[in-house]
Amino acid sequence: MGFLVDTCIWIDVERGTLSPADVASVTGDESVYLSPVTIAELKFGAENAPSADLRQKRLAALARMKRKPVLVIDEATGEVFGDLAAQIRKNGQQHRYRVQDLWLASQAVQHGFRFITHNGKDFADIPGLELVVWKDAVKGG
């Protein structure tokens, strides 16, 4: 097994709110993966930084994060995404406003990884996703 880490956790690492050791305290010895979706979100944030100094700081953090193994979005990921979006819609929920989250969840489901985030409510209705909410994980629950 392994962990796919949500962008919000990586942002906290970049800001210094969490340390890599904090993340490791939750993930243990298991592998930690990065999604191309997270790379896109972090790159967007860096390119839209309000100052050149902050842009450089964010790009440097992104370069460090990209040392993690990066998952590929492939045909199988697309199949999982389609299945999840259909199930969410059948359950009366909407998927359109949360496409990035659904791609992340699709990768976690596809690979059988646990998905760690601060935003549990954003992912709670995704079938088959093994969700780990940060605040619960650090409490040991």
C-alpha cells in the first residue's frame, strides 16, 4: 500500500505549517506519491504568486516535492474517474465543480492507496476511497 497526498498537505509543507517529518509521522514507512494534478495546482499557485520572491520560493518547494514518485494519469485512471463520477451523480451529488479532487481520488482508488487530506468533507462521498483526514490521523484515530 502507499499514500497519495492531497495538494493542501503539500501546501502546508511548503509554507512550513507542517514539516516532512509531520507527514512521515502519519505515512510511516509506506511510500508517498505525488499526482500530476498536484503538480499542476502547485505550479499554478507559484506562477500566480504576488511577488517574484514568493514565486521562486514556491517553485523551489515544487522542485523538492517532485523528488517523490509521480503517478501517471492513464487509461485506467480515466476509467476509474468515469466510474466514480457516475456513482457520485447516481447518489445525487455533483462532480463537475470538483474535477481536480476527483482525479486525485481516482488515482488513489486505482492504485489502492490511502488518500490523506485536510478536506475530508470534499472526499467523503467518493466510493472506494480510503480516506485519511489529517486531524484524525495525527490524533491516532
